[in-house]
Amino acid sequence: MSGDPARPARRRIRARDLFTEAALSLLAHAGRSALTAAGVVLGCAALVASMGLSATLSRQVSDSFDIGRATQVVVRRAGDTGGPGAGAVPLWQRPAALERLRRLNGVDAAGARMTLPERPLARTLPGGKPGARARIAGVDAGALAVVGPRLVRGRAFDAFHDRAGAPVVLLPAGLAQALEIDRAGVAVFVDDRPFTVLGVFDDVAREPATLASVVMPFRTAQSLAGGSSAAPPERDVLARVRPGAARPIGNQAPLALLPEAVEGLESAAPPDPLTLRREVEGSVTALVLVASLIALAVGTFSIATAATAGIAARAAEIGLRRAVGARPGHVFVQLLAETTLLGAVGGIVGSAVGVVAVVAVALGNGWAPVLDLRTAVLAAAGGAVTGLVAGLLPGWRATRVQPVVALRR
């Protein structure tokens, strides 16, 4: 099929030629191109780094909240703090009841505790040097695991000591210092009865009141309470639960411990700071999005300004292209290709810089870097889009350049 000879052939520009021309144009002014791309590099690097650091910090915030979330449930008799008697173990503190509690999904450890009023402590027999006074916390192996004392000397007692009612104690560091005890294995007298100091602790994971109490096996404290005419001990059950399980376990624990009289027990579980956690994570995410948008806006403005300023410098080149047959659309597409390529290169370099920054900051602080590689890919694509948008106005202005006027310059 033949065309109309009087109608000029429609000129097209091939994609390969367009890319080659854009690359050569940028390489011809490498210094200016590098300075122009710096804005995109910084913008994309800021985007990737801020998103990566936000994800990393969110993970750290999440882990910190998980550690600080409610992981303890305390169950005690409703209406009073005592028990049926100094020498009797109530049904809800017996092994069968505690085993039912431990089988609940979300319970990591559980055990019985009884707290006796203050008793006199001494290093020597009566008549010697005065000692101190402290409350007595009798715990079984499960409750001791819930309290989690951090030992600095000696060792903790175990289930064997509890079953045997062994006369051993754990002393908080303050009491040990007051009694001038600097090692394990020495004797201390509680109510004139000798006990072996099995260990010394300086901190606890839960139940801070334990830092002022003498800790001994539950059965040992039971025998000590049975031989005393003092007020009945306070009794409760301690449970260590997984993060987020405190409220449901708190509701189920009384039923597990005393199903025949569940109304006789009450449980206490600290509230879970879920709302505060969401507010913190939401604030971090919002701040990062605002910073990223500002960074991209700066990159777009940088390319647009440089491209607009370059039109005057390239007026003769544009006029020559028009004179040899280039249409206004060709000039527009050519300049748009240059800014898009410039933005794409800046986006790729900026994404790489952002990834390196996230990894460096995370490893420098001992964190596990969290970065979605799709963010880096999107940032690189965003750099190209930024260059495309930035070239629209300068490209339109370039089409308004008249060939004759440009060639006269």
C-alpha cells in the first residue's frame, strides 16, 4: 500500500535511541547530573532508611512491650488473705489444684506461696549479736520460678527441698549484708531455728516485695507457721503466663484451682498496655510517612529546578533539534526521558544507601535489622516517577523554544 507522496512521513523516535540520547546527554554534563541526582539520592535514601528504621524500631518497641506486658496472675481467697489454719494447706494450694492450673494454655509456671509476718533473724544463737527482722515467703518450686530471683551467690532450692521440708533459705542481698553474710552455706537463725543459707539474690523478675523477705520452701514455711501462735499466713497462688494471656488466665484460674467453690477465690492480673503500644507504633509510623513525603518532595523540586535552569543553557541544542526536523513532542519526550533516567539512577543509588544505613544503625545498636526489600524496589521506582513528574514542566517549556530565536543565541 503506497502512501500519499505529498504528505511527509511521520517521524518516530525509537525507545533505544531515546534511552541512548538521554544517557549521553546526562554523561555529557556528569557533574551537573550528579549534583541534580543528589536530591533524589537523599530523598530515596531517607525513604528507605526511615521505613527500615521504623520497622526495626517498631520491632524493638514491640519486644519491649512484650517484656513489659502483664505476665503474672495472682489468685487469693476472696474476702480475706488468710487460710483455713496455720498448719493446714487449703484445697486450692494443693498439688492437684496447681496441676490443673499449669495445664491451662498460656501458663508457663505456677505454684503456691504463703507469707508469714515478720520474724527475728540472727547469725548466732539467742543472746548473741542482734540481727534483723523480715517477713517470710514460703514458695514451692513453681512459685519460685514465677518470682525469678537473680542469684549472686549460691543456688536456688528445688522441688526436692520443698518435698523434704529442708531448712534452707534464700536471702535478699540487703538482708545478707545486714547479717554480715557474704557467702552461701552459712547458718542463719529464724525464730531461733537454724537454717542454711542456700543462696543470695539481688533482684527478682516479679513480686518486688520479695526483695525484703526471707525465701524458703513452702513446706518449710508451713512447719514454721504451724509452730507459731502468730496471725495466720497470707496465702496465694502465683502464675507466670505468656504475654497477652494474663486476662483470660485470670478469669480461668479460680475455676481451675477450686471448681467446687469458684466464688471463694479472686484473681488479679495487671492490665495489658495494648492501647499505649498501638499509640506509640502509630506515632512512629505517621512520623516516618511525613518525613518520607518531605524527602521525595525535595528530590522532585531538585530535579525540576535543575531541568528548568538547564533549558536556557541548552537553548541552542533544542533549536538545532527543531531545525533538523524534531517535533515539539520529540523535544518533550527527550527531556522527560533524561529526567526520568536521572531519577531512576538516583532512586537505585538512594535505595542502596538506605539499605546500608538501616543495617549499619541496627547492627551498631545490637538490633536485628528489619527491612522489606519491596520498600527498596518501590523507592527506586519512586525515584523514576519523581524524575518523570519533575520533567513535565521543564519539558513543556522546552517545547515553547522557537528554533530561529534559539539558533541566534
